[in-house]
Amino acid sequence: MGTIQLRGIGRSFTSTTAVRDITLDIDDGDFLVLLGPSGCGKTTLLRMIAGLLEPTTGRILLDDEDITELPSKKRDLAMVFQSYALYPHLSVRKNLAFPLRVQKLSATEIADRVQDVAASLEIDHLLDRKPKELSGGQRQRVAVGRALVRNPKAFLMDEPLSNLDAKLRTQTRQELTALHRRLGATFVYVTHDQVEAMTMATKIVVLNAGQIEQYGTPEDVYDRPESVFVAGFLGSPAMNLLDAQIVAEDGRVAVTAPNLAGDLWAGTTDPIDVVLGIRPEHLEIATEDGRRGGVRLAVTVDIVENLGGEQILTCTTGSGRVHVRTSRDVRVATGTDLTLRADAEHVHLFERSSGRRLEWVTEPVTRVDRAAEPALVS
Ligand SMILES: Nc1ncnc2c1ncn2[C@@H]1O[C@H](COP(=O)(O)OP(=O)(O)O)[C@@H](O)[C@H]1O
Ligand SMILES: [Mg+2]
């Protein structure tokens, strides 16, 4: 078992509050990713769970036992650091054995466990080397191995892949996912990398300025961001965010912005300033015989980037910049004027003042006048 409960956890330093009143249940077997930009409090929160830093407020429970006051080495948790924190003067074998010696296990038991873990991570041929004789990827495995030998209730990892090159990062990411599946253990994993979060997590906590912005599965967080912050943080290129207004006229409710028209119906008749969000993969070039309805946006193509498998169009419109992800079969030249469209179900609305998601109805009660749409340009 490895359930971790955070109850109102906070941490202040003299000049800043790094983590503020976080309450969260981490279930046994979860791969929970703490995701957020640099400085949002990820490391501080993880260090409090590990017992390396005292919280200013709140309690931490491990399998229903209050461990808030328990020293780090008595918590049945293992931490993998960004810097790996291996002992440079010790061999891989001794680095792996170290946590077991602290636990005062017998020499044969230690040797067996070290051998098992080394074999499972395919580092058994490196046991007699020193850390400086290893590649970055091998050091990373030793660091994971040192957490693994202890057979802890949960693994805590702070950006463990950030020192690896891109190719190795992808490979190690897949290895960690496989390791998690194999062990069925609880992982709490810190990263600022949204791809790591999307691919590895069973649950994501998006942190912003020391607070939880959203908690959910990767699908929840990507498909239904609860705030402008989350919408803009996940996705590459990020979600297009345009300032718009919801206006009510003659009993109709429409969303308007420069160069934009659409049959959108928010659950309000008050005029409010909104942010309208559309992911680059949900925009397509509108054609006369193509699909109708949804949102249309008149743009000028500024840049066409060929990514090999697909292309990214960077366009300008009255209300800012817009990225579109398309197949390379779509031939467009820079400088072209186009009309883009997106289905209504792929349009996200946020209240501009609070940044929070707005609920709205996708089926319009009455449709917006066709005449109000920008003319098709193609
Ligand atoms: N020991 C410390 N003393 C003072 N401020 C700190 C300390 N540790 C972290 N902070 C501050 O707390 C905030 C969160 O830091 P951190 O948890 O390291 O963020 P992250 O890991 O998300 O980048 C930052 O503003 C950082 O400067
Ligand atoms: Mg950090």
C-alpha cells in the first residue's frame, strides 16, 4: 500500500509562500505528476512529502498514519533527485547497497537485493564502476535503482530526466512507465515538462504559484482545462487564446471578436469579457463545400513550418496570433488570407476576469446570422 494524503499543506519562506494550503489524495498505485512552471512550488511540495522540509501548515498522511513529524529516514518513501545525488567515491554496487546498510540488513540479503534490482534495470554489468565512469542515462538508472532496493511504499522523483538528452529522455520515460506498471507502486513525479506529464501520469496536478490549478487525468486536463492557465500550459503549440466578448442582442447570445463569428451559446445573457480557446489541431481551413457551423476566423498566414510529419501555420488575426496544426497535404503559402473554422465542441470559453472555465451549451437556440460571419477567403 502507498496512499498519501496532504491536508492543507503549506510552506512559507521569509520572503515568499512557496506552497499554499494544498489538500490532495494520492491513491495507491497512482503515477501522480506535479506539473507546473519553474518556481511554482513543485520541489518544495515534494520535499515536504519526503520529510526533507518541514511544512508551515497542514498534515501529511502515509497509509492513514500521520507522518508530518516523522524524520525523513523513518518514512517509507524513496526519493530520486534531478542531480541523481550518487556517492562519487562509491561503486554502483555500494551506491545501491547504501540504503540497505542504513536499514541494517544482513550482507547476503543486501547482495541479493542489489543483484535483483541491478538485473531488472539492466545495470548489472556496471556494478563495479564508479558514477563518473557512467553515462547520464546509466547514472539515472542507478539513482532509480537506489530507490528501488528499499522497496518503499512510494517513489518520489524530482525532474529525474531533465539532465538527459532528448532521445534518452524519451527512452527513459517509457522505461519508467513500464517500471511503474510492473511494480504497481505509487509514484509522485515532479516535472515542468507537459509531454512527460501527459505520457506518464495516471493523474496530473497542475500547480500555479503554490496552489492547485487543476487535478485530473491527463485527458481531463488536456480536453477540459479548468482555467486559462492550464489551457495555455499544456499543448505544443499551446492552445490559441483570443480575447472575445459574449454579447446578448434580441434574445440571441453570440461570441464576438475581431474577424471572428460563431454560433456559440454561453449559459449567460450578461455581456462578459471572455477568452476563447481553440487548440491548433482543432482548427481547419474552411472551404465553400466544407463543414459549416462552429467558429470561423479570418486570418493571414505568416509562417509555414514543416515538421516532417505535419506542419504548423502561424497566422495573424484581428485579436492576435493563431497556430494551426495541419497535414502537409494542405498547401498554403505565406501571405495567404484564409478563413479557419473549428467545431463548437472544440471551443473552450473562459471568463476573462477570473480566468476560470465557463460552461456553455453547444447547441445554439437560434443561429447567428450568416451575414455576421466574415466572408470566406480562400
Ligand atoms: N530554501 C528556500 N528559501 C527561500 N525561498 C525558497 C526556498 N526554496 C524555494 N524557495 C522559493 O519557493 C518558490 C518555489 O520553489 P520550488 O519549490 O523550488 O519551485 P519549482 O520546483 O516548482 O521550480 C520559489 O519562489 C523559490 O524561490
Ligand atoms: Mg524544482
